[in-house]
Amino acid sequence: MRIVIIGGGIAAVYLANHIKKLASDVDVMIVSEESYAPYDRIHLCALVDHSATIEEISLPVDATVQIALNEKILSIDKKSKRIFSEHSVFTYDKLIIATGSVPQTLFDISGLKNAAVFRNANDCKQISEGIQDREVVIVGSGPIGLELMETLNKMHSVKHITLIVRSDSLYDKRLSPQARKEMESAYLKEGKITISYEDEILDKKIENNEITLLKTKKLEILNPFLIFGVGIKPNIDFARDTIACDKGILTNNKMQTEDRDIYAVGESAQVKEINFIAGHVKECTLQADVAIANILGLEEKAFHLEVMIDML
Ligand SMILES: Cc1cc2nc3c(=O)[nH]c(=O)nc-3n(C[C@H](O)[C@H](O)[C@H](O)COP(=O)(O)OP(=O)(O)OC[C@H]3O[C@@H](n4cnc5c(N)ncnc54)[C@H](O)[C@@H]3O)c2cc1C
């Protein structure tokens, strides 16, 4: 049997390694759009402040797993069981889609030198090179934006950070007012961070592919480096024409799509019965275990939401 996994993230690597552990005779291939071998996304901050290299945060992959890098899958042909990138074709017996999420932005930032999201190793390179001599502006106060802000706050090359928050409080309203207050004081202690609550970007001036001025409800910021941390959505556009999708690729609780030979796991999957999309590593690996058990015919496993992890 040949199992092809689309994606080079945590779900893909966990799937590949565990399939090999349970059935070493199965051919497993990872097809990833990234140019780097799989790495652990949760340590991305270490690439921004250069406390680790990409090799140091890489994920170990079983040596018998084939890995095709720089292969962005553009379409799936269910009938012939093939997937297509721009230059290559891969055939499968079972396909697992583990393409994760894409970060959202409030306007199109493609081609802009001083605007970024924070999701992959290339984003880290763009951020660490682009922040020099600029006012860092982070939009959004979710866990990813705040984690990046903490890292940037410790970097000498960053002189000042403005955090733009649409609501009147940090992170999550479910946190107690006391906890939010403590969080806020910790951020403001060094004097390098300004938090602008009940604020949002209203306008911007772009010259030669650079944002030269950001206008928010309350501030005007010259020469910014803008980072959006305003949420993510499943990365599934390439599959929409072929497989039933809602926000994510729709699966049953065995992580199987409407096509019995195609599974979806991790942040790209939406488990229909419980209307659930993963957002943490543990949920991705629980789903991977379920998909593997069903694909290899080991046991009838179903995904249930057992664990919630607070990322802070
Ligand atoms: C900075 C940061 C910190 C985090 N910290 C934590 C934490 O502390 N705890 C926690 O539980 N979670 C954390 N998370 C969330 C966690 O990383 C994700 O839940 C997890 O990575 C999702 O895994 P995934 O494999 O579904 O998707 P991803 O890790 O996003 O992997 C998807 C892969 O698919 C590739 N891909 C996408 N489309 C295609 C295509 N068409 N063709 C080929 N390849 C494609 C992508 O390039 C990527 O390699 C963090 C996330 C970030 C960004």
C-alpha cells in the first residue's frame, strides 16, 4: 500500500512516523510545499530571535519515509488517485490531507516588504530581517501574536512595539480581570510596548511596496513593520473543487472524507459530527491516531474531543 500525505507539518510527520512504526512495509510519502524539511512550528520564535536554527527545531522523520519538498499540491484526481503540483504527479492508494492553516490578514499584504504573518520559517526570516529600525506593529492579541511580541520585546534590535487590540482586553475574555491585568503589567514593565485597546487599522499609505504610514482609530505610525496575528483558517483551497468542504475538509469521526480513500487530519480537517477544527498539536495527533487505525484496519477508532490545551 502507498500512503501519500500532503503537508509537511506536525500532523504529517506524526502520521508518517506512526504508520511506519505500525506497518513498516507500507510506502509512505510526505509531499510538502515548504523548502525546508519538516520542523516544529511551535518553536518558530526561536528562528525570529536566532536562538535556534531550523535544523535544531526540525522534526525527526523515519528514514524510510520519502519526502518531496517544494511541491505545492494544486489539485486531486480522485478517480485516478493522483495529486498534482505544478511540475509533478504523485499516485496514492490512500491520501491524507494535513495542510494545516493559513493566517488571515486584514488586507492583502502580498509583495509588501514590511508586512508579515507568523506561521512558517519564511515568515520568521522576513520578520527578523524586516524589523530593523522600524516600529513593530502587531495586530491582534491572540496567543500567537502575544508569543511573538514577548520574543520581540526581548530583542535589542527592536526599539518599540505597538499592539493593536480591537477589544478592550488582552487575549481571551474568559480570563479573569486579575489575570489580564497581570499579563498586561508584565508586557508593559520594560517600557518597550504600547497597547492600544479598542483600536483598529483604518487606512495605510503604500509607496514602492512599503507601508510608509499606518492610520488606526487612535494612532498614526510612520515606517512600521506590520505583523498580523488575527487568526487562521484551514488551508484547503486546492481541495475545494474535489472534496466536500465547509470551513475545513469535512470528515466523519474516523477522519475519513466523503471519499473512502482520502482522509484529513489536523488543522485542515473539520469533523462534521462535532463541528470541530483542531488548533493544538494534541488534537492533531489524536486525529492522526484515529486515521492510522482506520487506514491500516487495526481497529475502529473514532475521534472524540478529550483534551483542551491552553496555549498560554
Ligand atoms: C508560533 C506558533 C506557536 C504554536 N504553539 C503551540 C503550542 O505551544 N501548543 C500547541 O498545541 N499548538 C501550538 N501551535 C499550533 C500548532 O503548531 C498547530 O496546531 C499545528 O502545527 C497544526 O499542525 P498541522 O500539521 O495540522 O498544520 P501545519 O503545522 O500548519 O502544517 C501544514 C503543512 O502543510 C503544508 N501545506 C499546506 N498546503 C499545502 C499544499 N497545497 N501542498 C503541499 N503542502 C502544503 C504547509 O506548508 C505545512 O508544512 C502553535 C502555532 C504557531 C504558528
